[in-house]
Amino acid sequence: MRSIIDVLDLSVKELDDLIRQAVDISERPRDFADAARGKKLATLFFEPSTRTRLSFEAAMYELGGNVLSVPGAALSSAAKGESVSDTAKVLSCYADIAAIRHPREGAALVASEAASIPVINAGDGGHCHPTQTLADLLTVHREKGRLDSLTVGFCGDLKYGRTVHSLINAMARYPGTKFVLISPEELKLPAYVREGTIRKSGLAFCETASLEEALPGLDILYMTRIQRERFEEAEDYERLKNSYILTAEKMKLAGENCSILHPLPRVNEISVKVDDDPRACYFKQVKNGKLMRMALILMLLREAESPKEKREMGEDTGDVCQNLRCITTTEQELPQRFTIDPFTHRKKCVWCEAETKPLF
């Protein structure tokens, strides 16, 4: 048995297998209508969600299974102070598999360590969102016919954008990928992703503040919203919220085969006039997300009887994670554990992956 907390929990072969399975499901849906009959999926969402929660639930129903849903922290025992670990143990008594979204980074990993059923990370703060990445990968594959040798631009909130971090982690494993990182200085890609993933992979990348300059050379443009909920200071959000707006006029700068992706929801960063452009793929991503979640659920249910996967959980070094969004700030009895990144030489919190200062 294993859980999926980060897209890196899946090998490149497994990603390719999931894509093939998702395409198979889309072409022969009736053949999978009873594939999860008798199984229950628990969806536990401590943050607002439309697409991800409904996508998981639709996926399970279309596989013939059932859903136990907790749509918000206020309606769960978390409102009474129950820990993530205890909640996960409770879910294990009722369901066969769980999908969890939580505002604290590392919460899904905590849940997976406590649960005796597979846990899927449906988004933990600004950290990871692996199943959105699966939706993105299927969309890119369907639009381009491949996942290698593509120039991919990420625009907007690259600092807190968990979908950006997850997709970079996935596409960095495909040869010939080039990343173009488009953001204001305050929202640049974190060092642990830029250095620990892109540079470590030896792939080409560049950073720019200009969307207009980047557009002509892109195969994929991945737009993101500036996320109000990730800012500690409201004035910082107000100052940055309109940094990038993709309009029909700006689309004239993009190549005719450039595909536009967005994890949604959007605010104003993509004009609705772009929706009719054949290069707009963000609503295709929604359907692709359901298909990939169906494939992932089937994979994890098939593996549910195998021994629980053991993870590298680091050591207690006496340090305290300084990330204010880390799950350790609210789960008071959770041990502070760190690994050492061999590339950046920094201690990294095992829960949220925030790094300390360099060791040397």
C-alpha cells in the first residue's frame, strides 16, 4: 500500500501508464463502470474547492464506487481541535482510500503516515498538488503528443503556486524540457524548486518579468492566479494581483501551436475573450483531471493489499521549521524532522520541504 503526496512518488513509467489508462477510460467508459464497486473514497477538504473535490467524487462514482465527503474543516472534528493524524486514523475505519486537502503544508504526509488506507494529496497549502499535475500532463500529452522537448512558460505566482511546483517536478524528468519562469521579483520560484529540481536536472531555464517577451517562444503557457489566501499582508496582494493579464491582443504574440493551461479558478489573469481561442486548454484540463484521478484511484486500490510503503522521514536535528505554513506549527506533538538536500546542502523539513540556511 502506498500514498501519493508528491508527483515524484510516481515514476516516469507510472506517469505514462496512468496517461494510457486515462485515455483508455475516456474511450471505453462502460468497461470501467464497476471497477471500484464496493469501495469507498473519503474526501476531506479543509480548504475551499470546486474542481478537485467534485473531480474526485465524480471519478469514484463513475468507477462504480461510493463517496464519503467532508466539505470543510468547520463541519469536521478539526473544529473541535482533532489532529490530522487522528482524523486520518478515523477515516481508515470507514473508507478504502482518501483524498485530503489542507491549508497546512505537509498535512497530507502526516495523514498518510497515520492512515492504514492510501491517501492522495489533493493540495497542501502552497506545497504540492500532484493530481492537478496529472491533469496537466494528460492535457499536454493530448495537445502535443509528447511530454519531452517542450518549452514551458509558467506565469504569475511561482512562489506559492503548488501546481507550478508539482508540474515542474514532473516535467523536469522529461529530456529536452526548457522552463521559462515569468513572475514579479516577489513571487519568483523558490530556490528549492529552481536549484533542487531544474538546475539539478541540468535543464535549461530563464527568468523574466515580461510575459510579452516570453510568449513567442513557448509551446505551453501555464498561467496562474495571484493567490490572495497565500499572502500574510493584504497590501502585498493588492499590489501584485494584476501583474499579468492574458488578453486576446497578447495572444497574437503567441505561436499558433502554443497551448494555454491554467489550473483554475481564474480571477482576471485570463480574459474571457481568450476562451474561444483554440489554443485555450484550461477547461480541457478539468475533464482530463477526472480521467487521471480515475486512473490513479484504480492503481492505488490495486496496490492496497501490499505492505505499506516506507518513506524517508529524516532525523530530529534539534532544529525547528521556520515555515509559518508548516503543519508542525499546529500539530504540536509532531516531531520536527529534517533531511539534507545533497544539491543545495540545506536542511529540509521532511513535512513541508522548507529549507534552512546552507550548512556550508
